Amino acid sequence: MDVRYDSGEVVLVCRNRHDDRCLFYRLDPHADDPFIPLHETGGASFDRHWRMARVRGYLLQWGPLGERDGVSGYPYALREFDPSLANPLLGPLVQGGFWEQNKFLGHRTHYGDDPDEGQQLDLVPVGSFVLCLIPTRGRGTFELWNFDPRPDAPGSEDPIPEPYSAQGEFTRGQGAFPLIRKGHTLLPMGDYVLERLPGGRRFRLWSFDPQLDNPLSLPVIREGSWNEIDDGHELTVVGNQLLDWCPGHGRYRLWTLDPDLEELLAGPVREGRLPAAMGPDSELVAFEASPRIDSGKAVIPGTMDFMRSRIRHVVYYMLESRSFDNVCGWLYENGGRDCHFIGRTDPFDGATTEDFNWHGDRKVHVSQFHDGVLSEEWDLDTPGQDPFHHTSDSLQQMFSDISGYWRGEPPDMQGFILNTADDQVMQTLSPEQLPVLNGLARHFAVSDEWFSSIPGGTDVNRAFSLTGSAFNRLGTWEGGNAYQYWPCYPRRQSIWKLLWSHGITDWKIYNAVLWQDAVFTRQLFLRGQVPSLDAEPSRYLADIEQFKTDARRGELPAFSYLEPAWIAPSGSTSYHPGSDLVPAERTLNEIYEALRDGPAWENTLLVITFDKNGGTYDHVSPPYARKPWPNDGVDGFRYDLMGPRVPAIMVSPWIRERSVIRSGGTVPFDSTSFGATLLQWFGVPRCSWCLGDRMVHAPSFESVLQADEPRQDGPSFTPPYDQSNPRSPHR
């Protein structure tokens, strides 16, 4: 990992509108004087006619309209921003070149009656995209461009190579905002864009959604007027806060954006006098730096700095369609009295035969499949049929009266058999039957408070873990034309696009089988998002056997994402209902042993989760949750309720044996917790994630790493057997 800057550092660039002078300040809201001059930089200069903006991990700079070889256009440079340099604005050049004017104008010569239209290009970075504006008095023309910095090929590559819109080649993706016009100012703040109207008092707050043809679409999230802010106040976004500064009076206030408040701004959290240099001729631009590991916190187990200093490789293996009760419910039958609890010390919340659902007038209690023992007389394959698990089915399973959801009632978990008409959804598997999964949970860590992100199927829950939402969809789109053409349409960014936009390229997707001639995860969550990766996808793809080889050789990337075999001639390895579980246990054991026996074991964290419960019973009522995108909602479902619990197992020599981890807060873990933990570990500032409200508020699980020293034991496990997979090949 490339970790370059101090933790929480926000650098303010103070430019003079009338000359090329620049001053630099570090903004620390906790300091006596929050504006701390970067004395080592002194004064610096930068062409005042050039504009600049932070686009994820880079500084994008562009000049006014000019000519090159007789062609009108705009010079540009993409640089690394390094506040340790004498002039941070002239950091290492990543890409440089010249945009022709018609790249942004399309087939038109003008959009309004302003003779200076096009002299200066209006670019607004939002998420891992760049919004180009050509606002006039009567039309808010826009075009959303895909940001691709090409960190693997510095030189003269265009960092905004193509539009992201799906509106077609003729219109070149150019649309019009219904309300945003000339004189309006757009201030991106995470997943939102704050629009300031002429006069300075009125505002609108928009949800930024890159999968829509209009990424700032109605309905507006909030609109109103400020009582204490007018056109004498300048507004500058600094991280997740808003700096309100009045150069005429030399005063400032620092606010926190809260979309739930009528006036949007909470606080002020700080206020005071501006530095003398910030006067009426000043312009402020803020840059949040990637945090450096804090050496003091790095020695404290359970902190993110400890995780960042000890862990060099994160491996994520998401399996399929099993509830916590179904496969890990019997891990600690005594309530885990001798466990090491993290976050909350309540007893282990496992399965019990006292829980039941009604099948007509008959109670069906939780039970263990074949009394929890192994045998070569039967297959380890309960339930034999895949239970229903669309969102409508999952809601029916969680509410015996499904209208309870729309009334906001807690789920009673009494509708599983009512929906599936199958007693097998109440069956569970014992640690003897699943010795690898349960063995890893017992010898390392498990969470009994990890929920699927929504009631529903595979694609929507996997999407939450990788993008922070379900794309405002329900069900699955993993077959036919819907699957084949899915990458052709814009959608919300994945964690891989975000990492790439920060210059982080040390990752790989390892797949077990092709799904309809494509790598499933790439097809749904990466293809079509990064143009340069689409041109050369094999660099970041490999099969699961290569993963085992890379692990044994110590050649894994920083982040490895593993796919199971969903359906294959030799058997599924995903733990999915309707298939034999022995191949899944064997494969999981091989993955673990490849990591344990490799030279990087001491610096590795393996995270094993399941995407959803898949219709199998769990007794814990899932909580209501924060919506991922404020305007999301389909068929009466508001994306505001988590689905049933699923297993989450963490494996590392830095984890104490028999650990049971909970979030310790009011919000429990769900699959967005993985993304939130990974991004913090990589040092990506939270305010630049743009992966939805659920992800940005998700609890992370670095507290699982509680060992003072890496454990030297490496437990071994013996996979199970059954009729189709006997202990010895005597049949």
C-alpha cells in the first residue's frame, strides 16, 4: 500500500485572483488556530488562468481555451498532490495533453447567447467522475465523463476518455438539468451535490447517482434558504464539512452537512478569524490527503492503524445462501462463556431447538440434519431444493404478516415455512458436519451480529458489498440478455473503480468458473467502469488455482477477491442449497492452507462471508437500516431493512482464538462493513468514497485483530465426507 500523508490532513490552497501567488494551509479543526501555514512551502505560484480540482487521488488542472496545431481546445495536466513539496501544485505529472473543444461541445457550435461561452471549461469532479457544465440562462447542459487516471501508464493518456451516459453517440451523452442554470454553483459533498443559487441564500441538495441519465435527478433531497449565509459568504468544501468564510469581515465558520436538517448545516463546529491573507481577492481550494499510519496507534491492537501496520494482504471470499443458524448456529452451545468477546459481551447468539415455524397447524422446530453426524449413507445436501429468496419472498419469510414491513414493525421470523412450504429450511448443520467452516470460526473469529444487506437474492446483496447499494434493483440479472448487456449501461461505481481512481492498482479477482463465458464479478461490478481495464482485463483476473499458487509463493496482491464455483461439473463450492457441501468444505480448506503455508501468512487477513441467507431460517430479527441512496425504492421496498444474519468469519494470526466480534454500536455489521473496512485500510478518505450512505456509515471490523503478537499455531482441519464423497475411494 502506498501511504503518503498525515492522518486527517486537509490542505487549503489560497489563490489570488489577480496574480499567480498561492499560499498553503493545513486545516485542523481541533487546533487552537485551525489554519496552520505550511511554512516549508512558503509562497508558490500557479497560473491564475488555470483551474484545478481534486479528482479522487489526483489533482486535475486545465487551462483556458487556446489553440494547438490550429485546433481549439484546452491544455490539461493530471498530477499527484503532495503537500510536502515546495509547490504542491506541481507534483509528479501523471497525464498531460490537450482536449479539443469539440470533445465537450459535441456537434454544436454554441449553447447560449454568451459570446465568451467556452472560453473557460467548467468541470466539477463528483465521485470517480467529472461533470462538464455548459450552463446558460435557459439551459443547464451537462455531460458526465468517466475518470480513468491510468496510474499504470503515465504519460499522455486522457484521464476523462469517454462519457459515462447511455444517451447515445449522436447526443454524445449531453443532457440538461431541469433546474440548474448559469450563475448556480455546484459543491460536491460525498454522495451529494449542494447547489447554491444566485444571491447566495437559497440552496438545493441533490443526490448524485451516476447510473441515471440525469445524475442529479428529481426529486431534490432538500431545498430552502439560509438565514445567516448570503452572497457575502464564500463556501468551500473541506472533506465532509463546509467552510463558510466571509472575506469582507475576515470571519469563518465550519459546518457539518446533515441532509436530515431543514437548513442542512449542523453547527458551526468551529468559528473564528481568517488568516490575513484570505481576503476579498482570494479563492480557496481544499484537498484531503490520504492518511498516514499513526505510529502511536499502530501498536494498539484493535485499531485501524494497527491493522494497516500489520496486515499487507486482505482476502475476501463471499459464499452463498446460508443463514448463521443454518451453518454456524451450534458453534458455542454454552453461550460461549469462554470466548473472547469484542464489541459487546452478551452470550453467543446461536441456534436452539426451541425456535420454530408453523407448517399449517404443526410446529416445525429447528433441528440438526441427520442429528448432526456424518455418514457415507447420505449426502450432506440440506436443503435439497433451493428455497425462494427474492425480496418479496424474503419479506414474507421475515414477517408472517408481510404488511408488518410497511408498518415498520420488527420482523417476527415466522414466515419461512409459510413461504417455502418446506420443513428443510428449519434444518441446520453441526460443527461436525462442517468442520472447516466452524473450525476456522472457533480457532479465529466469527460474528454473530452480521446481517445480509437486504432481504433478497444474490446479485443485490453482492452489490451492497462491492458498490454500497443494490443499484435500486431487486432480484437477479445473472442470465440471458440482462446479464450479457449489463456492462453496457452506466451504474454506480464499485470499490475497484474507486481504488483505481485513487491510483491503487494492487488487487485481483480470482474466479473458480466462468458464468456464461464471463467472470461473474467483473461482468456485474467492474466491466464498463474503467475503460483502460476493459481494454486489458486479464491483468487483474486469474483463476482460483492461481490464487493458491500465488498464496504459497507469497505473491498475492494487497486485495484478493475470490469467487466460488457457483455451478460446475465437479460440484459447487459455494455452499449453495441444493448442492453437496463436501466440495465447498474442501475448497475452503485448500484456500486456508495455501494462505497458512505461504510466507505472507503473518501479514494476511482472510474474510469469509455469505451474501444472503438464501431462504434458510435464522431466529434473529434483522434491524431497519439507513437507505443507501435517498431516492431508492422499488415495488414498495425502500432498501431500509437488513436481511437475516449470515456467517462472517475472520482468519489471521493476529486474531485471538475463540473470538466473537460485534460492532459495539447501534448499527450492526452487514456486507457494507467489508467495503468500509477495506477502504479505510487502503487509506482512502471516507468523504471521497461516494458509495452511498449505507457504506459511509457502516461499522468496520479492525477491532478483530486483538493479538499482541502473531500466533505461531496454524490449526489443521479435516474436511467432511458423505455418500458421494467417501473417506476412501472404495465405491
